[in-house]
Amino acid sequence: MSLDELLEEWGGAARLTAGEAEEVRLAVVTTRQPGLDPGWWSELMGQVSVAVIQAAVLPAGARAALQPVWTPA
């Protein structure tokens, strides 16, 4: 028996009520996914891009005066 046949057989016997289905739907759509918020990441990368562009158009003397904010250990 294939997986499709097994799932079809199970699906024929196991049905959620409308209320149960709604509970499942709400749990799925309202659960926040783990990881970084895409909006936060996009905003951060926008700020980094602006800083890089601004630094790139600085005169050479001004660029030489820039100090790193963080250096690897």
C-alpha cells in the first residue's frame, strides 16, 4: 500500500470538526516563526548600506580618520 493510499484511508476516517479546524488554523497563523524578524533585518541592512555608501564617498583624508567601532578578538 502506498503512502498516498494510506493517507487517503486515514483522511476518510479522521475528520476535524469546524471548531477544531479553526483552532488549528489560528494556532498556525498566529504562531510567530523563530528567527530574526525580516523587517528588522531589512532595516538593519538598509542602515549598513547607507553607512557604507557614505563612507565610500568621503574624501580620502576623512576616510583615513575613521576609527573601527569593533575589532575581532
